[in-house]
Amino acid sequence: MEKQREQWGSRTGFVLAAIGSAVGLGNIWRYPYIAYENGGGAFLIPYLFALLTAGIAILILEYAIGHRKQGSAPYSFFRISAKMEWLGWWQTFISFVILTYYVVIVSWALSFAYFSIGLKWGNNTESFMLEKYLKFAGVSENIWQIGGINWPILLIVTLIWLVVFFVLYKGIKNGIERANKILLPLLAIMLVIITIRAITLPGAAIGLNALLEPNWSKIADPQVWINAYGQIFFSLSIGFGIMITYSSYLPKRSDLSNNAFIAAFSNSSVEFLAAIAVFGALGFLATSQGVPVEDVVQSGVVLAFVVFPQIINQLPAFNDLFGLLFFGSLFIAGFTSLISIAEVCVAAVQDKFRLTRNQAVSWITGVGFVFSLLYTTYAGLGYLDIVDRFINNYGIVLAGLVEIIALGWFFKLSVYRDHVNLVSDIRIGYWWDVCLKVITPIVLIVMTGYNLYQEFFVSPYGDGAYTTGQLFTFGWLLSIVVIVLSFFVQRIRWKNEERFEQ
């Protein structure tokens, strides 16, 4: 007889964990730039359309899969059809790859929270980040030159792995749920304080006007709609097993559709709040330097670890506190996502090989730590940049596309709609089927085709910063290996195999 599956202690615990997974680094350093570049205030129209037709629709589907099948991503797909198990492993391996470099970015955030005390990064923040902290400048021309381990970064990465181990070791209720109940309210308070401070800075109105002023002509640009779907897909933690895994720990009577709406709109609220804070601060920076806002707008690592330290340097007061709050919020957002990504892998190997939770946690954190060493080298930023680009654009998106096509076109999607309606207050209708069978697959196929066209016929990723061999090895080859490994693990028999049909 199969052991009783661990469950969340409360509905609030699950919702907070789902929000904690969705709210990550991208909410703070990616969404503001995407909104600004794609029509400002007008971007809300394609964004909300994508949220409803793709984000919430897929969230509900993945909640239904995990809740109905009561297993990790591989085990849930196996219970649908033995031939689909590889899809669950594909998503699990994608999560593992992300886990190994995401922990390093989280370590940067924690390090910069410390550096903010006394503004240890100095005046040249770009030089500090790349040369003094990452020591990347010496190998940026050729990332084949690993250049050795960056020991200060490795120390922080090791510390974070130990904390991840501890949280996962404590289990779903006492580990993941308790951590999110503490960290999510703290993150909300910190973001509100940051936002209030940012919008009261001199010049903040200029930045907010640049963000919010609608450019209605952008609505007619198909690329804007593709970018909206891309943002929703990357932001909500869909397509790589997290929500399937998390929902498998729900009790039988759980309001799935309502939970999906709460998690999705909470995530969007954080994105909007972060955008206001970021552009208020960018408006202040532009005013301080006497340049237009467009000259200081950045995204990603550059925004977080180069531009924001510049902003913090020029604040009229409480510089250290603002820096501590900003990088502390980055750390919390990243850490709550990190434990959710790790749990996907823990649950998968625990189900497949019938390990105890402690054994599964030890294996995943131990092996994950070894692979993360690559990103703590002096060439680590280059590896991270390529892997992140390809695993997101050709891993998560394609895995999500295969998932909705397989279940929408070849299995009875109505089974999962009926299951959701049986346990939920908010009933979903045929609009859900149309979104998953038609609208979202078309958009994801077009998005993937566009990315491939750009990659092969316009300009390879990095605009010449990386060689073809580097892009092939750390991008295309890694993406292919992940799929091959998925089929290989599928061939391994389940320990104490049990099948649960639809």
C-alpha cells in the first residue's frame, strides 16, 4: 500500500507557496523593462489577455493534474499514460538545470545586501560587479577559460544550499510552507517601503510617466503580444513541473480554480508594484545625471547589480537602508522560487526510486551543489547567461507547449475541467478548452518560431559576444541532452510500480 502523501497544513500555506514560487527575480528586473519597451500603459491589454488565456488557464490545468494524480510531474504524467512519463522528466531536468544557476544569482543578491552597508561597491558599480566581484572581465572574451573558483561567491552559494537543504528536509508543512509564511509577508512589506521611497524621489514622476504613458500603436505589433505571453509564461512558474508538484500535496477538497486566480493576480500585483518602484528610481537617476529616462533603462543583471547601486549611491538619505531593502527583497523573491524549483526534483526522485524524503533531499542538494560550482568560476556569468537563455526559450516554453498539446489534443481535457469544477467554487467553462487547445498553442508555436528565426537568420544570442561553439555547447546541446535524459530515465522501472488510470 502506498504511503500517505504529505499535505500542506492550510490553504493559505499552499497559496503563499505558489505565490512565492511565481514571484521571483524576473518580477523585479524583467517585467518593468518589458512593459516599458512594449507600449507602457497600453501593454496592460496584451498582458491581461495573456494572463487569462495562458497563465491562469495553464495554472488551472497543472493544479488539476497534480491534484488528481497525486504525484510529482513524472509520476503524474505516468499515471495519465506510461508514454508521457518522459514529459515529466523533461520538466524535472529543466528545473534541475535552472536550480544549479538560480542559486548563484540568489547568492549575488545576498552578497549585495551586505555590500549595501557602507556602499562597498564604490562609485564605479559596473567595474565592481564585473571585475571586483565576479572577476569576469579577464575571461569575458573566451568563456572556455574557466579561470578557477571565485571563493567568496562559492562560500555564499554553499550557505544558501545548506539553507535550502534545511527547508526541504523539514518537509512540505514544516519546511516550505513555514518559510513562505514568514518570507512572503516580509517581502510585501519591503516592496511597499521601497515603492513609497522610490516614488517620492526627485524626478520619480518622469520615470513613472515613461512607464505608464500608453503607446497605443504598439498594440498592433504582433511582437508585443508575443512578449506579453512570454512574460506570463516565464513569470508564473508554469511548464516545468512546479505547480504540478505543489498541487499534489493538496487535500482532496481544494478550490483549484480560485487558488489559481489568487496566485496569478498576486504575482501580477507584485510585478506592477516592482515596475512603479523601478521606474520611480530610474526617473530619479535620469534627473540626477541630467539625461533622458531611456538612457538609464536596463533590465536583468545590469539593472539589479549595476544600475540600482548607482541609484542607491545618489539617494539624499538612508542609502544603506534602501540598498538593504532592495537587495533583501531580491534575495527573498529568489529564495522562495529556489525552494519550489528544488522541490520538483526532490518529489520526482522520491516517487521514482521510492526514496525517503531525507534521502531525496540529500541527493538533489548534493548533486545540485556540484553542478552549481560551474557558475561560481570566473567564467560563470557567461555560462549562466547562455544556459538561462536557452533553457527558458527552448526548454520551458517547448515543454509547456508539448504539455498542453498532448493533453488538449490527444487526451480528454474535459476530464480535468470536470475535476476542477467538482472541487472549486469558480467553475470553468469551454473558454478554458479553447485557450488550451487553440489560442495558447498557436501563440507559443509562433513565439518559438520567431525566436528560432532571430537566432539563425538575424543575430545569434549575445550579438557576437559568444562563439558558435559556445552557444552550441551550453545552449543547443544542453537543451537536447535534457530531452534525451528524459527518455532514458523513463525506461527505468518504477519501484513498487502502481498505475492509476484516468
